[in-house]
Amino acid sequence: MCGAHVASAQLRPAPRRYVPGQDSLRTFTGVEQATYPDGKLRVWKELVNGQASGTWLEWYPTGALRYRAAWLQGKGHGTWEYFYPTGGRKSAEVYEQDVLVGLALRYHPNGQVATESPYVRGQRHGYVRTFAPDGTPLAALYYQRDQRVLNEPVLFEPGLVATAAHQEWDITFEPDGNTLYFTRRLAGTTAQRIYRAVRTPTGWSEPRPAAFSTGPDEGAFITPDGQRFYFASMRPLPGQAKRPGSTDMNLWVMDKKAGRWGAPRPVSGPVNFVQRPGEAWPKHYEAGPVTDAAGNLYYWSGSRTGADANLYVAPRQPDGRFGPPQELPAPPNHRGTDSSPCLSPDGNLLFFASYDRADGLGREDIYYCRKVNGQWGSARNLGPVINSEHNDICPRFSPDGKHFFFSSDRGGELDPAGERVYSIYYLETAYLLLQP
């Protein structure tokens, strides 16, 4: 008797159905519904005083549920779900007063989660994770207040600058950040040139070989003031004949004139050397030119005391020429190969690639030294955020110092010759793990 009393107390009267021509949707309380021509329900909407409140439902013509959403006083409030025609859930989101909160989910047709997106007050905040239909994690992108945060390396302009087929490294920008240059070696060839792309209203343009780059060229670097463009090239020096099979690379520079780059010329001073017959790489091989705020030239070449490559600095003289280059002593240089020098925007950190160090995490790793009392201090591994078990090289900064770029063959792709493919990666400089 008591149970029957409770059951009858819980019964609610059937909701009133909206009658077109009789009721006004602006003030109606009840249910508005519509059907397909065959009589199957198409839409069910609960209203209170003309506002969406309660549950809204929508069906496919087959009768399968397409959409289910919760409303309160005209605003999304509760769980919203969409479904595939097969009946599987397509997405699920939670709203509070029309504001997206909690974990928004998207699903593959097989029921596997496709994306997980955390929201706080309508903004993505946390890791947005994506998964393949078999559940394999594909990416975890970090957001703060709906802004993408590059706290770990990602490909730079994948498919456009960072491709799966060509070898790419050494990126540099004009000071305004709207023009970039990088090195690309076309898949399966020795065609190695410096490529150029410009920023457009819809993104970066298709990279094209720069007009000055005849190849093989690499190591483009534009000075922070935008007035000089350094690069390395195997083109013969003036008065020298090109030798087939030679690995002789030298440093070249262009000056900005009337808003355009002038003709390339060899870097002045006792910097470039010609490889003699019988000399093997990296003997007299000059590459990777960069300058510091004072205009001093850093690059890498064969060591004068061993068989490996090391870092050099050539001081800039008052007349603009460079003085005799000095091989950097330890700790930046060591018994193995050191290359790809790069200076932080403030000039207090020297980054470079190094091979076969005791604390290495892979084959080539990126290291850095801090300037202390005018001298470079201990070389420190940049750590697992940057360095992989493979090759990580060619560190560079964006003109504003916000982003750190490098090249790596960690992706696993192989070119037609069977070599691992180097691609350009980047992240926000703030997330580099730098020790005091």
C-alpha cells in the first residue's frame, strides 16, 4: 500500500503538445515535436515559457537517435551528444549556461575515442589528445586559455616546410618574421639548395629555391639587424676551378641593398680555405655561420688538432673584415664532432650539436654553454625534451626569441636512398630545460 502511494505520487502529467496556429512558441510550455512523412519522430523539444528547457532529441529517418541535448532557460546546460547513423556515439560535451566545460570527446565510428579536449569556462585548457581508430595515441597538444602552448617539439609547418620525403634543416627568418629560409635536399638526389617562403594572410607560401642559391648550399643565417645574410656553399671560390667530387664548402655573405639581397661574395678575412686533393671531410670545410651581437663570426670546420670537426670564432675587425679564426677550447669543443653553433638572442648561451659525448642521449645531441666572465662554461646536454635517441642538430631561434628550432631524424621516415629523413621541429623557448 505504501509502495503504491509512492509510485502514484511520482507520476507526472503528460506534457502538453504544441499545436501550430493555436499556441505561440514565444510563450509555450510543453513539447514541440515533428515527424517524418512516414510518421516516425524527427524532433522533440521541451520548452518552458518559450525557452529551451529540458531535453531536446533528434532522430535520423531510420529511427536511430542523432542528437540529445540538455537545456535550461534557453541555454545549453548539461550533456550534449551526437550519434552516428549506426547508433554509436559521435561526440559528447558538457555545457554550463552555454559555456563548454569538462572533457569534450569525439569518437571514431568504431567507438574508439578520437579526441579528448579539456575545457575550463569555454576555453581549451590542458592536453588535447588524439587517437587512431585502433586506440594508438597520435598527439598530445597542450593549451592554456585556448592558446596552443608548444611545450614540446612539433613539426614546423608539416607537409610544407617539414616534409616526410626531403631532408630539411637550418632555418632562419628576416627580422619581421615574415620571410623564412631553410635548407632542403630533394629526396633521392644531391640537389641541395636554400629555400624561401613568405607569410601570407592564409599561411606560409609554398617554399621555392631562393634566387641566389645555386647549390649545394646550406646554413642560411640572417643577422638580427637584417643587413647580412650568411650561408655555406660548395660553389667554387673566385679564381678556383670546381673539382668533381670535392667536399670543399666555404662561407659566403650577402648585404641588404635597397631592400634586396646583393650578390653573394666570400666572407672576408682568413676564414675560407680550399680543400686540396687528398684532403677528406671535414678538413678545410667551413659551414654553419652565425654571428653574435658584436658581429663576431661563429662556424664549424675540421679541427686543427684532430680528425673531427670543431667550433670556431673569427673576431670582427673595425674595417668589417674578420680576424684569424680561433678554435674554441674545451668545454664547448671536445674530442668528437661539434657543429651547428647558435647563440641565444641575448648572446649569453651558445648552442651547438655534438656527437659521441659521454652524456649523450642519442647519436648527435644539442648542447649549450653559458657565458661566465666572458668565457664559455661547461657544456650541458639540452635534455630529453629536445634530444632523442637519434640525431638532433642545427639549433636556431625565431627573431623574437620566442621559439626554438632544430632539425631531427627522429620521425623514422626514410628517403629513397634509405637515409633517415631530417625534418625541422620547434617549441616555445620558455620550455627549454636550461640549468643555471
